[in-house]
Amino acid sequence: MATLPPFIVPRSSARNAMLIAVAAGLIAAVLAMALTRDMAVAIGFVGAALLVGGGVIGWRLVAPSAAPAGDMIVDWDVVRAVSGLGGGAVAVTDRAGRLVCANDRYGEVFDALPTPPGLPLGDGGIAALGKAGRAAWRDGHSEVSGLSIDGRPLAVTVLRAGAQDDVLVWRFALAERRDLPGDLQRALGGPQGELLGAAGIMAAVTLPDGRLLATNRVLAARAGHRASPTDTNLADLLHTDDQGRFRFVAERAGNPLRLIQVPLAGDEPHDADAPLLIVLLDEEETAGQPATAASHVRSLVAMMPVGIALVDREGRFAQMNDAFARAAGVDPAALPLYPGDLVVREDKGAVADAVRRFAGGATHKTDIAVRLKGRPDEPVVLTIAGARGMGDAAVLLSLKDNSEESRLKRQAEQATKMQAVGQLAGGVAHDFNNILTAIIGHCDLMLMRHSPGDSDYDDIQQVRHNSNRAAGLTRQLLAFSRQQTLRPQVLQLPDVVSEVSNLLKRLLGETVTLDVHHGRGLGAVRADPGQLEQVVMNLAVNARDAMLASGAGAGGRGGGRLTIQTRAVSAADVRAMGNDIMPIGDYTALEVSDTGVGIPADVLPKIFEPFFTTKEVGKGTGLGLSTVYGIVKQSEGYIFADSRPGEGATFTIYLPVHAAPAPVQPEPPARGKPPATWRTGTVLLVEDEAMVRAVAERALVRQGYTVLTAENGETALELLRTGPRPDLLVSDVVMPVMDGPTMARQVRDRWPDMPILFMSGYAEEQLRRSIDLADVTFLPKPFSVQQLADAAREALASH
């Protein structure tokens, strides 16, 4: 491993040598003074001692020498962590972000030894590595997937290590490109080639023009060569007799040969220049008749790692290896009669026509997308090629088991769709919040002019009430899009379940039984307790409706059993699950299961989409499960649904265990006399929506403020150049031309102590990432007139 600054603590022996020399000089000076009574001689002894000590120090600092084992401190924890990571590119960084050491593989993958996370992986890759580094400093371990370099997948593991937990160990595992022809070439020259030879199989890899790339030892020996006759054309090693049978030129009168040709596609399945696997089998002659080589063919097909099946000239299966049977989802012992029996009815004709064409003499190969009976929703690729020299077999079929690839593709498509829908929902909620802010604000202003009992008072209250209901829907949309304002705390899931248990018993009714079970050794999680309670409530209400719909309760009214349980999930459990979505780590799981009607298979992938519901019109908005999904994902957790129709449904939520100690809650401020509602001062209001700007201006004017308004950041800066300094800046965050944070930074450059109040329909957590200003206040939309007045008063009071 190439090291940069070594893990060595400097020795202090030079200082000790200096002290010894000075002490010896002083003793010598005292003795000389006592014997000679000459001060000059004594001073000379002291000077000589100092000179000798200085020389020792200089020599110790300059002369190279091997450090004794006792003078060197090596951080064995780091060494152990690096060596335990196995192969791959490895780098070590310290808390200052400096590259401490890196192995040779790291230098090969990343030129010029860049320092993580600043690697040539694009902005997204750098951001992901930076997040992983912060997580490793906090939790001790993190992982990153989904990265690539030069088109090859790259997996990253980050581990906190060191005696003082003061370094990060980065391991980069780079996937190797698949090279099937190259693998076969190497295999033929090794033990695998010897095994084939022991079975009587001669094998070679050739280019399409017949030039040999590799052979096993048996073929080379039969052809008269001591080593593999590479760069030789296979046609030069064979000849045909008067009956058209192949024989080795070196043998002349040897056994006739049966030649089998298998195309090797590699990473490009339609590559016309792909190499070929050539297999030669002896056809022993008995009484003038060549014997069949079916046993050799069957041995070869059974040994192939890819799914291969043989079809005879009548179109019936002759043989199928285990890999093909697994990919097709059939029992190899109960061999289907025809290839068409494997696929759905709509694809039978295409498969039968292709098999008939190749059995009739077609020499090229083709790929057909078909749907298997066992997996009708997942198209697979069936490769069909003509077979020559395989006895009764006339057609070769190849089927790849891509169920895992299809599953990952579906998960990626679902995640992409949910992200796109979430962005759309967040944008709609933001614009809708602006409209609701204007409606609620005008209702508040109208209520100030009407008293209870007026004919219009109740109507205005009704409009305001419905506006607040609409605001609740926008909060659900923001929760789904992971843009809701959360107040996370370090908590225990059993405490959250206990808080809502009493309410759940009343909501579920008498026909639904509630069972609650808590596991042991549960780790603390960091989430918003109020939002987690909403998650439990939504899942429980959905489960109740499903059980009531089943009609399996007392008296025919429907009912069942709702089970809520918490349990600890270790990193080993996650690894055993084989879930590619969840990173390896410790989790606390919350599981909600019911005995209702279950969720149909065609509905299950859509349940988390907003506004999707299977309930009757007027009985559901379709935002319950989408809200649950958004809250869980915003809390950095994962949620999975599992159900079989008629057997109930189970929702499992995994929240990562929070390792940091719980923060100390600040003491609430002492309650005193409420502040006066009338205020004075100048407020600069910046808002691009005219209706929101008008409401906010009237609300602030009614509180006694002098209000200056601007429709964007540039107009606001122009007002500040020509006008007096305002006492408070109230600004929207997202605006055209110039956004709020950019404008606020320029204002702070001129007046560093200017109080700023931001207002926006997006979540505070999302906006804080783009606002790098200290001492700013945030007001979420929609807000009432009173909420705006209170926020302005608090912003002014804090400065």
C-alpha cells in the first residue's frame, strides 16, 4: 500500500541525549573548579558539553536510522480494517479530509490519487460519497451503490476506524466486465479442459473464419501438436473422407469426428463477429456403421452453465439441462413435449414457426421475446439456432434466467415513477399553498370587519374552514413528496405505539381485536413522533376497512385481528433478506398486519401512489398510504407491503437505528405578559405572487408596520439602494429572476444584522439546504394573518 504521511509518533531520544550531555558537562565543570580553582577551565567543560549535546541532536535529526520497535506507534486498528476489506481499491482519509494512504489498485482506478469524495464520478456521485462519508463518521459504517466509472458498476463501502476513530477507510469494488469467450479460452487450458478431455470431448474456441484461439490438451494432441495450435485454422487440422465425415489430418485413418458449433455472444448478444465454441466427438465405427455420439452431446449440454435445450427434427424436446429448466420454471424430470408448451398461448405460434424453420436447415440464430406460462408478465429472451452433428437434435434453444434482473428493473422503474410523481405532487402543493394563503388571509381580513351574528360571518367561517381542510391535503401531498416540515426526535417505537393504542381501540370498534407485541433490544430511531403516529393510524384504519369488508366478523358485520409488533433487525438479518433496496445496517422494524381481504396482485404495485384508492367514491382520497410512504422515506426508512388475496396484508416499516445520544431538550421559555399586538417599523415584503403579496401587506399594515413591497429580488435590491434601511425583510424563497436567498445574501452583505423572515410552500428542511444564512426565521404556507403577525414580531424581537 502506498502511504502518504506515516502513522509514526516521533522519538524523543535526541532530547534525552541533550539532557545527559548537559548534566555530564556540569558535573565535569564542578570537579575541574574544585581541583584547579580555574574558572576558565570550568567554563570550557560546560561549553564542550553543550557542543557535544548539540552535535548529538543534529546527528539524530539528520542521520537516517531504523526506529526501534519500542519507539514506533503504528495504528494497528487501521491496518486491520484495511486488510479485512479484501480486494479492491482502498483509500484512507483523516478527519481533515486529507488522503492518508491508498493501495496500488486505487491508483489504477483513479489517476493522480484524488481524495474521496472528490472523485471523477460526476456531481451526483460526489454528493453520494460525501453523504456516505458523513454517515460513516456518525454511524461507523455506510455503503453507496448505483455508481459507475467507465460504464462499470462501482460499489463503495466506508468504515470509520483508528484507535481514536479518526480515519475513514474507503473501499471501491469495481465490477469486472463479462468476457465469456475469454473465460472459455482460459478454461480450456486449465482443469476444466482436462475434465472435458477425460470425458472424450475435444473443445476449441475459434473466430468465425475458423482461426483457433484456444484448445484443450486432448484436441491439440489428436491434431499432432504438443501445445494449443493457436493462430491456426481449424480447417487445416481436419479433412473429409469420401463419405463426407470429418477426420484429423494427423490421423488419416482415425475415427470419424462429429463437429458441434455453439455461438458465443458475450456482452453483445447480436455480435456477428463473436467467437464460436467448437466441440469434436469421436464416432466409433461398429460393423461399418458409425455409432451415435448422443451420450457425449448430453454430457456437454448438462455441463454448460447457461440454459440449453435440444429439439429434434419433429420439433419435440430431446434434452434440457438444469439451467434451462430453472429459467423456464419447469421440472427437468417431467420434460414438456414441445417448446411451445413453455410459453403463453399468444407466443406459441411464433416459437413453433422458428423451431420449424431452423429444423429445416436455417443456419443463423435469432432471438425471440416470449412470455413464459409461469411468469406471463415478464418477457424473456429465447435464443434459437440450428444444430448440426448432434444426432437427432436439430435445433438448439438457449434461455437466460433474468428473473432477478427483471425484479431489479421493476424496482428501479417503481422508484423512478414514485420520485417523478413526488416532484409533481410537491410542485402542485407549492402552487396550491399560495392560493390557499390568499384565501385564508382574505377570510381573516373579512372576519375582522364582521362579528358573530352577522349574516356573512358564518359563510366566511365556512370558507376558512374548507380552506384549512384543503391545506391539510397539501400537507399530505408534501408528505408524499418528502417535502413536509418534520420535527425529528430520538425516540423508541414502542412509545409511539403506546401513545396511539387507546385511540386505536376506539377507532377499530368492537369487532376488530388489537394485539400489540414489542421485541427486545430495540434501538432508538430518529423521526417525528407526531408523523409516526399518523403512519400507525393510517395503516390501522386501512386494515380495519379491509377486515370489515371481509364480512368475517361476529354477526356478519365483519371484523378480524389487527397485530402491531416491533422488533430489532440486525445487519446480518438484512443481509440474509437479500434486499437490494435496503443498505446493510441495524434497523428497528414496525409491522402492521391484518386478517382482511388482502390486496390483489395487480393493485399492490400502485398502493403508494397519490389519489389511487380502491374505496368507493367519497370514502377515500387516496392519500393515506402515499402520506405513509412519504413520511417513512423522509425519515430515511423503508416500507414494504406483502399480501395475498383473502389472507390479509402486512406492512413492514424499517427505520435505521440512531446511534447518537438523544439531544437535550431546551427548557421552554417562561410565560410572561403577552407582547403588544401593535408594532412600529418598516418591513420590506418580497413576494412574486400578487395575491399573496396583497394579503401579507394588508396584514402587516394592520399591525402598524410601514410596508414596502417588491415582486422579485432585483426590485427589492433597487428599493434598498434608493430608500432607507428597513427593520425587517420578509421574502418568499422561490421566485423568478432572483430567488429569496440570493437577494438576502446581498442584503446581509450591506446590513449583517438585518432580521430576515422567509416564507414558502416548500418544507423548511428542503429549503435549509439552499439557505446558507444564519439567524433566519421560517414561516410555512399557507398561513393566517395572525400567524404572519406573530412571525414578524418574533423575528424583530430576536434581533
